[in-house]
Amino acid sequence: MTQKFDHSPAFVALTAEGAKLARRLRDAFGAGEVHGRSGRVDGADVTFDETISHLQSLFREGRAIVGICAAGVLIRALSPLLADKRAEPPVLAVAENGSAVVPLLGGHHGANDLAKALSAQLEITAAITTASDNRFGIALDNPPAGWKLGNPADYKAFMAEVLAGAAVRLVGEADWIKTGNLPLAAEGTLTITVTEKAIAGSEKELVLHPAVLSLGVGCERNADAAELSALVQETLRAEGLSPKAVAAVFSIDVKADETAVQALAAELDVPARFFPAATLEEQTPRLATPSDVVFAEVGCHGVSEGSALAAVGASGKLLVAKHKSKRATCAVGQAADIIEPSTLGQARGKLFVVGLGPGDQCWRAPEVDRVVRGVTDLVGYHLYLDLLGPLAEGKGRHGYELGEEEMRVRIALNLAAEGRSVALVCSGDPGIYAMAALTFELLDRGNRADWNRVAIQVTPGISALQGASARIGAPLGHDFCTISLSDLLTPWEAIEKRLNAAAQGDFVIAFYNPVSRRRTQQLTTAVEILLKHRPADTPVMLGRNLGREGESMTVLRLDELTSDQVDMLTVVLVGSSTSRRIEKSDGSCWVYTPRGYEKKAHLYDDFDKTGEVKAITEGSAA
């Protein structure tokens, strides 16, 4: 499968002056983020402490990297990762004064095109060193959308002869090739063949496949992916057609969530697109094998043939009539021109339920950034969408107020059901007092076919309790629980029962939703219950605005905790009877909850003297 790269550039600046240019290029390009070195760059979209590790992380993610720095910095950082040039994302070096743009890696994976775009903004000439680009103005191993090179292994030898002066004969139509400066000649010793047929090619013949084939498929529910794949491969082979000429896999919309169909699209490295039954039924007069049985089942007289024909339009034709296996069917259509899948039917909708962590982008998981960059729409509380900063630019934004949680989820599911890719944005972790549970609850309650076809992924984040614990030490070092004190959705009787159980169990407790303007008595009652079971001097930690401006951590005694010290932006951690404070020289403290390692302390009595640990006796914990 072709390596996928994220061409939303990371403009990496190591100095304040470099950051100025990074912002200019980001704004001109209309995408990407400024990544700035901590302590040197202010106001960056993303900050980092270690340059080499950050660059390597971006490279592994497949991010396009534009380093506003010396080329040597990028070379030294990324050289240990270089192995397969087909797996290298675009990497460019840009001089801090804007005098040079040099694509270093991934020239034919977008780096050359990106270099040209950036150099145009700087009004300079990009230092493109790829021989074929410089001599001929095109790169046959990086054809435009809708084209694939059939024999990439032969490309190097083929281009070596072209660069040495050999002429090229073009067989077939490909206007984009004629726009370059290739030495085309009717009697060329080398050949470029444009075809949908499966031709091996050689060092003397490059084969280019235009995406003119539509692959229509159908299958029974939960059909084996291997069966559908085998049917398709056998059909294409029998007809002498190349899989690389397939533009997309097409089917009826009720098959959008069919594993076999999605697996086939992934195998062929093409999109999967889906039509409603009414659209497929319009193709009935053109079907080779219409079926009343199929019509009774799904509302159209042919799924595979109908899908193939709907994709190629009135000017296309049914190239291969329906082939069948035990539980699957396929057919092939041929279009008069390149097929653009994004204009046909709709994709399977995707819903990503993502957690931003407490707020600071440094605490946001890289997977969340990757997911958000790839979606079309964002849904969430206004503040959470604001926290995304530049990541939210260019996306459909659907912001709602607090208290409109169910509305947010319904909107997100509806958008995804339309074939969009949607991020439902939460703070903290989406599965902890956030929107993931409500998403699945609405799926369960609604049992709507269109919602059930949506692909859903929950992407974790750092929860408020983890953030507070990390800031103050390790109070969650032993058994703990979380309790929401909001009785808007849970009866107070149930909450009080849980409070008593947690108090008696001597758990460290994280309180969510501790107070609001209308709710203050709940926290007071919780303190009264806890004081019956643990000491008055039990440490209580209040983490407010974690990861945001105005962050604070306060430690006090349990008997000092009152509702007026807390608001809805505060997470409250109450230690167990064994939680301990360690006073620091600056007057603050650490808090931790021991797990019982002191019981093994005797094993290390002589360690400082000998550097050796006594043998662990039988029955000791590992």
C-alpha cells in the first residue's frame, strides 16, 4: 500500500526570527502550524523542548516538515531514520532570512511542490535538485491525482536512459506528460504506455494506469473479506485489468460499514464510496443481469453492476458484468475520463471522540492532533474548540454551550452519517465524565441504521485527575476512585451511597463537578462523610485551570475544605488515610500515596554501602 503522508506542514522554528518567517509561510500556505523551541520562540502553535526528538517524532508521524533552520540540523536529526525513500514524508529546509528553500527528502511525495509554493511566496527559486524535475518539469514516479505508475521498480533505470538522451514514445493519452519537456518522439527507443490493462512493463517501458475503472461490489452481511478480495482479484486477472487502474470501490449505502468492502478498498489503496438504492435503481436499464430478488432485498435491481455504472456516468460503460462467489459479487465499469471518487456517492462517515487533556497543547496526545487535522467538521463546547487554535482552521465548526451535551453528540452523529469525518471534542479524557459514553448511549437508544454505519474511534486524553496528580506528586499512587458530585443526572442518594463506600474503603478520591452556582451543599456533605472515616489532616489537593492560564494547585487539610474554595474549573483530590505530604524548601509540598514498599525496605539496608540488593525472600512482592 502507498505510504500516507500528512501534508499539513509543521513549520519548525528554533529562534524568534525564524518564527516570524514560519508564521508568514503558514499564513500564506493556508495550513499547518508553527512549532517553536521552548524558551526561544513565543506564541508558537506547538512548543517543544528537544529539537531532535521532536523532528524525529514528526517524521515518524509522516508530517511534512519545513525547518526554518540550517539543512544540517534536519540532516543530523533525521539521518538515523532513513531507510526507504518511498516511506519518507516531505522535509524542507528554509533559510531564516528567506533566501533559500531546499527540499531535502520526499521530493516526489510533495516536497518539491511544497518548495515551489513556498518559494513563490518568498519570490525566490526553490533549490530543487531532483534530476527529472529540473530537466523535464515532471516526475513520472509522482504522477498527478488519478494516475499510478505500474512498475516503479523500473523507473530509475528508465529515467537514467532518458537523462542520457534517449527519446520516448508515448502510447495512449496523457496530456499532463505533454506539458513537460520529455523528449517525446514517434520512434523513441523507450516507451510510456497508458492503459487500464495489466502490463508488466520493463526498464524500457514505463506503464501508467489512469483511474478509469469503477469496481462495483456487493456481499452478504459479514461476508469474509478474503472471499471478496479473491473474487475481485480473479475477475481483474481474467479480464487482464490492472488493480492500479481502479479509481474506487463502489457499493450500496447499506454496505458502508461492511468489513469486507472496507478491507478491499484498503487493499487496493483506493476510497470506498456508497450510493443510495434509488441512485442504483436508475441504472436498471443498463444492467446486464438485473435481479428481482436483489430488488426485494435492498431496493435496486443490481448492486455491483449498478454501483459500477453509477460511478462511470452516462458516458461510461459496463466493462465486466457481474461475477459471483458464494457470498459476494463484483462488476467493473469503464469511464471516458479519470474518475474523481470524491464527487460520487458518499464515504463512510467517521466520528472521532477526542480528548484535549486539561488544556495545554503540550498535554494533548499527538494522535488527537493527527485526527483533528484530517477531519472535515468539529463539534464541541465553544471553549474546547477555541483551545484547538490553528488546528480548527478550515473546518466546519459546530459550537455549543454547556448543558447541550446531547445536542452535540446528535449533531456529530448526523454529520458523520452524511459521510463526513467529524471530531467530537472533549476536555480531559473523552471516556471519563465526557462525551464518549453519551455517544454510545445514543447509539444504543436510537438504534438508527445511518448512525450504526458510522465508524467511531475514541482517542484518549489526559484526564483532569491525572493532571492534578502529576502537578502535586503522586497522590494516585495507590487505589483510587472518581465520583461526580453533580446530581443533575445521578440521584443524590446514589452519590451518597458511593461516598460512604469510598470513605469506608479508604480510597483516594477524585471529585468531579464538585460545586456550581446552584450546588454547594454536596461538597460539604461529602467532607462530613469522609471525616467519619479518615483523619482531619488528610491532604486535599485543589487543581484549578490545569494546563491553562491561571493554573494553581492548593493543598489543605480535609477539615479545612469548604465549598467556597472550589468552582467548576477545579478538580478535588482527597487523599486516603495513608497519603503523605513532603514539605519542600520553598514552602510548597509534594503529596503521594505509598503502595507498601516500606515493607521491603530491609532488602535495601546495605545497598548504599555495597551496591548490592539482598535476595528477595520467598513470598515477597516483585
